[in-house]
Amino acid sequence: MDYVGSSEVQMLSETWDEDRGNQIKRTNLFRDISRIMLSLSGTPLPCIGSWTLDPDGMLRLSNRPPTLRLHQLENGGIPTNINRKVTYSNADLYYLDLLSCHDNRLRHQPDSLNDEEDGRAQMARLAIMRALPPQFLDRQFRHGPYMYQFTDMHPSNIFVDSQWHVKCVVDLEWACSLPAETLHLPYWLTGRPIDDLTGKNLNTFSQAYEELSGVFEEEERLFPPIENSYAYRTNLMRKGWRTGTFWYFQALNSPKRLFNLFHQHIHPIFNSSHPVSSELPQVVSNYWAADMEKMIDAKIRDKKEYGKALRQRFACAAEHI
């Protein structure tokens, strides 16, 4: 364990908004992030999972892929059905389990929907998300390669010096091996939330993404090749950005943002001239699950009870102030 505190090192988030327009600092940061990503993903791994120590002290890739989103769902009482000993040698099965986590959030989170209209809209998008993998996922990566990645690298987990050279990264417990095509550059490059990357914000992000991918390619060419290519990972990331796979994976990994990302980026790939039809939820939501209507009725009751319990707790807390 390292001590991070130092007068010469600080969280990137402390100077991110102020200095991200500084070309020199930004390039230093992009170069160091690229090196970290390349070092972690340099050795293809046999399955999706994470490292653990066995009783004999041997390091084995035998634990589930513990992403932060998975942890947050379980902390909220939402079952993920991905137990600790689950690893995946088939990427499709992993994606299906992630989609099931979205379904479980709807079923088990007491305030997961506001009313029937909202419930049908969410269910319709999830039903379509299940149908889209063939459009975004490449069959050649179904059985690997799998690459180790940080899944929670953001400005408050990165510690830098005054010139934005990366000195430390924390929250390493969320690192795991994932399909190669999920390797993407960070979404926070321009300081905007993932579901605020539209219009001018999207243009700014596209420029930053291209800038970082250029630095990433320069660094990748200094690393040993993968499958005889010195730009293997760069090409994967650029392809994902070009085809929209970037947005599909962002939606898959973000239960709270999937609704907006589908509307903003995924739907336009297939129909750029028209927004999501108001009739779509009424038709497609029926295919989310056979008990869809009963589930909506139950969740509306759950939300009322949840709101009642919440008000009671705040009232009790106010009495003791």
C-alpha cells in the first residue's frame, strides 16, 4: 500500500476544470493514461474476470469482473445473479448478464419507474438493447481476447503533479479483464456527463477523443504488437467510435444513463431523421417480459409505498433536530 498524500501531488479533479484547456498538461495526462491502459491490456487473458489469490497464495483469474456499477446495484439491494466465482469465456454471456442486471433494477428498485408511461418506455428500450448486440458486437471477439482494464478511472481517482503527469491511481479494486472491444477512452475528457454529450458538447468531445486516440496510437506503437499489429487497440477504439459501439457499451454499463443514451446516440444510428416514436413503448414494451403489465402495476404500488416510507423517515429525522 502506497501513501498518496504529498504537497506535490493532488487529485486531477482539483485542477481539471481550470486547466484542461492547457495543451501541454492535457498531452502529458493523455500520454500517461494511454501508457497505463496499454500496460494493463498488453497481455491477452483467457476469460472475463478478475485476479484473486487462492489458498496456496497463487494468483488466479477466478473471480467475477467486479465493476463499480455491479457493486452499486448490489448495495442497493438489487440482485445481479453474478456470484463471486463466475467468470466468462464467452463475451455474449457476459453481455446478457449485464442486460439482466438492468432488468433486475426495474424489478427490484422500489422507485425504478414513475408511472406506466415511464415503465413502458424503459422496458421498450431494454427490449431493443437485447436485440442490438449483432449490430454492435463483432463475432470474432466472442471468445477473446480479453484485456485487463480499470473500470472506474476518473479525475478523482487519478493523482497528478503540477504538469499533470500521473503519479497514482486509486480504487484499483474495480479492475478486471473484459472483451477487447470494450476498451475505450474515458467519457469525461471534456468534463461533461456521459448523457450530456450532444450538440456542441458532442463536437467538443469528438475532438478530444480524436486527440487522445492519436496520443494513444503513438504510445501503442512503442509496445509489443498484438496479433502482429502495433495499432491493434487503437484500431479497435476508433472502430467502436465510428460504428457507435462506444455508446452501446456506455449504455450497457450505466443503468441510470441507458435511457438517455439510447435516445441520444443509439436510436439515431438506425433512424437519424426521426426521434423515438411515441408509439414505440406501447408496442415494444410487451416483449420485455410476459408479466410486463403485472410488473408495472406492482412497481407503481412500490413507488407509492417507497415515497410514504421516505417521508416518514424525514419527518422522524426532523423531530430530532
